[in-house]
Amino acid sequence: MGELTLGVFPSLVGSMSLDFAFKLAEAGMAKGHKVNMWLSGNAVMMAKKGQKAFKDYSHNEKKMKELIGKGMEITVCEACAEARGYHKEDTPEGMKRASMDWYLAKTVKTDRLLHIGGE
Amino acid sequence: MGELTLGVFPSLVGSMSLDFAFKLAEAGMAKGHKVNMWLSGNAVMMAKKGQKAFKDYSHNEKKMKELIGKGMEITVCEACAEARGYHKEDTPEGMKRASMDWYLAKTVKTDRLLHIGGE
Amino acid sequence: MGAVKLLFVVQRPPYKSENPRLALTHAIASQTAEIYMDDGDSVVPTVVFVGDGVLNAVKNQNAMKVYGVTSTENHIKSSLMIDMPVWVCKEDMARLGLKEDQIITDAEDMGAELKTTFVSYADIQKEMEAVKHLLFF
Amino acid sequence: MGAVKLLFVVQRPPYKSENPRLALTHAIASQTAEIYMDDGDSVVPTVVFVGDGVLNAVKNQNAMKVYGVTSTENHIKSSLMIDMPVWVCKEDMARLGLKEDQIITDAEDMGAELKTTFVSYADIQKEMEAVKHLLFF
Amino acid sequence: MKLAVFLSDWRRTEDTFERLKADKLGVVLVGNGIYHAVVKEGGKDSPVLSKAGASFYVLSDDLETRGYTAANVNSKVKVIGYGDIVDLIMNDYEKTAWL
Amino acid sequence: MKLAVFLSDWRRTEDTFERLKADKLGVVLVGNGIYHAVVKEGGKDSPVLSKAGASFYVLSDDLETRGYTAANVNSKVKVIGYGDIVDLIMNDYEKTAWL
């Protein structure tokens, strides 16, 4: 089994791309792969707990928690989070905060990288 | 003097469009106009106080407070805020939270509307 | 001010951003805006899908089943239910190869009487001229 | 694993989104990534501006003065200062009418020795093939 | 109608601008829209500038942010500031459209 | 190289896709990229589908979300699920590019 790292970047809020990343992570883990996820830019919106689950909005907190419970490593860009006013105490349980070097380091050992950096 | 309403919508985080809206509001008020601002979609990122002012990121909290002090009405979409985990206690002082009907009602009396709804 | 007309123009496809959805939810909010207005004032919105925006009006959207999110289809039907005009540009449907039977034409299942109106771009231009404010999404 | 090469490809103009800036700041972070890595491992990034992305490399950006935000120019110079290769695609410069004297070619004011490299698209393609991972912004 | 159109993108994904008609049309280039005023792709003016009968404006703040000055701006386009945009919206035009 | 390219937009603002070369190229249409598989603008296939030597895939979840099914999909394109994308990434291709 391999290791897949997903880098999830800006302009994903309100789009379905963040949903895509979580569904892909779920499918990867179901097949026995190790999955890491890096959230940067606007994707750090996941780093605020207590998001209300309206039917009109994507809501990935529950799935994220499940995947963390099953061993997914998920880390959020600390500076991107702070710039948006998401502090340490806002971070959902099991999510790590780190500098960008965490993501860079992951690219060394991971078998595959899917970097969702586009618009 | 007239009344100008700015509707500021998604996909503005990390772009300079939110900065544009605040600078335009400032210029409008400097000329004696009444300015209202509605923040919806991703623009509700302004509804979280305590954002760290990194040089790498747009930081409009200070200007927003100045403009509120000078009489700008600024209201944020309550549902859009809650969906992102921004609660009442996160709201910066002087900013109102309301349903979308607040914005719709403003369009009746305002002389001009600049609705920044695009990507 | 009396009745003020607004035109919500949706010019991009659904889901990639929440704007098309926000166009519909904001237009629908005109129904409850009276609490902020003087007696006799009202907002009269029309939502028009133009350009690639017509892709929002394709029926059988399964966003709720697949991603747990209300579909744009559902919001369009909610609009028809409160008698808010929903227009779809015919020229753009033709350009993208969309037939009327692929488009959300009614919300009879929700008890709506109003149906989607298929309009030409010239009608949209005319409405742009008639309204007080334009809101492009 | 030894040294792992990465190519950061910036294909869109600056400021409209923070991605071009994040490409540079992430690439720069390779300098401090050792703390998470085994001895002997390292990440070797190159940042290339291609397509409309070359507009990021236009010099004299006054983002700090005007909007109080670090310019993309500043991040490019920081990259040169830590000897990180910064490439700009020649064909795209020509297409957009950009001359070399309009582009950030060095960061001598910051004490950098490395200069911007003007490359052809063929060089970029070759580098895409050589690296372990591609990161498009 | 008297319409002020705001363009904030260089590559556009809609054709609304091409289809829009107005008796009096102002085109305000802001954000990455400023590239229409300064870049000649393949040696040619941006197609945006060929809109018949329109007046073109570009925001100086957004030019400077991106490394350009009034000296680089196409002669069809007038360089303006935020205060001027306020005047255009409040005095010269009746409606706005941010595409 | 063996490269899996992800397209998530209908109107694209970059030409990277047209310029990319790979010995083995997979094109995975996701998000609004699915319109390349189902819409024939002006009666013609999307230019994306004319990329020489490429294999095309479309994500069924994103088709269904937007009101389309496998029956609408261009015969050049294979309908797949999330698990299949995992296999493409981990087994069939070496690198990925999300444009």
C-alpha cells in the first residue's frame, strides 16, 4: 500500500473542491493507503471548529473527524489560519497546526502528491 | 450627497477585492456620501475579530473600524458566518449580523448599488 | 420609493463557487425584506440565467445525495414556489446544446404555479434597462 | 530518499488570488523542512512562472505602499536571496510584450547572488519530467 | 441606460461584457483588469478596449500594485483614483455591473 | 513521464493543458470540468477532448451533482468513481497536475 499526500489550497470555500479532497482521502484510506492532508490558503476554513451544518453549505467537519480517527494526518498552515483569526483554541480535535515546511517535508517520502492549488 | 451600497460577495479572500471595497467606501465617505456595506459568501471573513495583521495578508480590520466610527453601516450575512463557524461573539464591534433581507431592503433607498458578486 | 425592481444575473456555472446559489437565496430574501422597509416599499427581483449560467438550470441535480448539499435545482424550485420570476436565456441553451426538456421548467412537486420563462437575450437587455439595480453573479 | 526535486508552476497573474504568493512562500519553506525529515533527505524546489504567471515577475510592484501587503516581487527576491531558482518563461514574456528590463532579474539590494533565469517552455517541460512532484498554482 | 462596468480579471470566463449594450457605457478596469490597459498580447490591444462607444478608466492604485504606471497605459484609457470612481458611480452613471 | 491531469473548470484561464506533454497522459474531469464530457458547445466536442494520445475520465459523483448521467457522456470519456481515481493516482500514473 502506498502513501498519498493531498495539498489543498485557496479558492475552495464554497466550491466543491474541499468536498472532493475529503471524499478522495476517504476512498484512498478505504483502499489501505496512508493519506496526509495539508490545508493552506482559503482551505484553512476547516481549522475553525463549531461550524454550523446548514444544508446549503458544504460541511466536512464530521467526515474529517472520522478520517482522523482512522489515521489520516491533517495539518493546517498556521500563518494562513492566524491571518484569518483562527487561533489554536479554534482548531478541531486531531488537526495539527504547522508551518509550510511540514508540507514540504511530506513530499519527500510520499509516493504520490495531489496538489490542488488552482482557482 | 448620495447613498452608496456595496454588496461584497465570495471569492474575495486572498484577492484584493475586499481591500478595493474598503478603499472605495473610504473614498465615498470622504466625499460626504453615506456608505452601506453588505458582506456575504466568503467576504464574511471580516466577521471574525482578532485577525493577526501579517504583512503577507490583506488586513482590513483597522480600516473597517475607522469607517464604522465615521458612520458606515456594515452588516454581515448571518447564515454565511455561522456556516463558517463565526458566531455572535466573534463579530467585530460595530458590525451587524442580519439575514439577506437586510441587503435587499437597502437596495430600495440607496442611490447606487455596486454589487461585487463575481469571481 | 414604491416597488423597486432588481435583476439578478447569473453568468457562471454552478458549484464551483457558491455565487449562483447566493444569487437565488438573496433574491428569495426579498420576500422578508419588508421588516427593514417603509410602508409601501417593496423589492421585486427577477433571476436570469445567461451565458454558462444556464447550466445552473439543468434538472436532476443530485448534490444532496452525493455531497449532502442543497442543489441549485432546489433553490430554483423554491424561487418558483414564491412566484419569483426565473428566466433562462434561449440563445445560450442552444449554444450549449441544451433542450427545454433538460431544464428545470416548474416546481409542481412543491406546489408551485409559476414556471421557468425561456427568454431571448434581447429580453434580458430590456430588463437590464428597466430595473433600478443590477446584481451580477 | 536523498534530495527530492519539486517544481512549483505559477500559471496565473498575481493578487487576484493568493496562490502565486503561496507558491513562493511554500517553496521558501523548503529551507526549514529538515526538522521533519530524516538525515540526508532534502527538498530542492524550483519556481517557474509560465503563461500569464509571468506577470508575477514584473518589477516595481507597489503593493505595500498602496495596500499594505507584501508584493509578489518581494517574495521573488526573498527566493533569490536563499538561492532558490526562479525561472520565467521567455515565450510568454514575448507573447505579452514584456522585455527583460521590465522583469525582476535580481535581488542585489537584498544581497542575493542568484539571478532570475529566463527559460524556454522546452526547458520547463524537461524539468517537469525530472522532478518527483509537480505543484501547479 | 448609463452603465458603469467593472472588470477585475485579465482572462474572463463570461461573455456578458461583449453582449451588454448601454447608451452611455463606462468601463472601469480594476484589480487584474488593469492588464487590459497595459498588456498588448501578440502586439495587439486587448479586445476589451474595442467595445464601441465606451469610455475606459483604469485604477492607478491597482496599476502601481502590479508594477505599472500611467506611462504604460494605452492611450484609450484614462488613469483615475478611488475618488474618481466614486464620482463616476454617483454622478456620471446610473447603474453599475461588476462582471 | 506518466501524468494524471485534473481539470475542474469549464472555462479555463490558462493554456498549460495544451502545452503539456507526457508519454502517458490521463485527463480526469472533476467538478465543473465534467462539462467537457457532456456539453457540445456549438455542436462540437470540447477542445479538451482532442488532446492527442490522452485517456479521458469523468467523475460520476460530479456528473450526478450537476444533473448528468453516464448516458450523457462523450464516448471518448470513461465514467469513474473516487476509488478509481485513487487507483489511477497510485497505480497507473506517477505524477499528478491539478490545473
